[in-house]
Amino acid sequence: MEILSAKNKNLKHSEDTIDLHSNNKNISDKKSCIISLRINTLLYNTLHNYLLAMHNVSDYKFSSISDVLRYILAQIEEHGFSTDQIIQDKELEYTEVIIRVTSKQKLFWKSLPDRNKRKIMEKAIVAFTKNKL
């Protein structure tokens, strides 16, 4: 028991000596909020296959679909979005995805029109898979 408590004391001491400036940056970049997305299942599968293809050619820029969706959300926030992609609005199957985002991204997501969030995200995913985003 004494050995374990000694190890824990050393870890606690090393955590206290972390630079305060790096903590401020990490707090602003911390993904502490969540958003829920409904995406066309076919489009979700396309995005999944696109990510697998990237990994097959040793492109590990994105490790998961959540990383891709966070990147797409950041691109929409920075550059806006275009409506030149046509998405069929039939009653199809949807996959619900919950991703962790920063508080800034959460505020941006809330600022989008409620009834068009899904369409905006789907159009951005289509643009991403066509390498236009």
C-alpha cells in the first residue's frame, strides 16, 4: 500500500508543475460539449468507406468519423457552406451520431437554422468526399 501511495504522490506533484500557459490553450480547445447529428445512413456509410480508403493509403489525418465531422463543422464555420449539392429529401434511414466538440463549435451549431442543420451537414459531407471542402 505504501508503494502505491508513493507513486500517486509523485504523479500528483508532476501534474501540479505543468505550465499555466499550456493549460489555458487546452481549456479553450477542450471538447467538453456534445452535439447530436442525424445523417443519411447511405451518406454515413460513404463517409466511413472514404475514411477507410484514406487509412489504406496511409493518410491518417482523421482517426475517426467524429474527427471528420468536427473538421467539416470547423470548415463550415470558417468558410460558410454552399448549396450547390443536391440531396434527395426522401424518407430514408438515418444514423444518429453524437460527437464531442468545443464550446465554440457548439455555439456555432446552435446558431444554424434548426430545420436545416441536417441538410447543411449532409451537403458538407458530400463536398468533403468530393474533395471540395
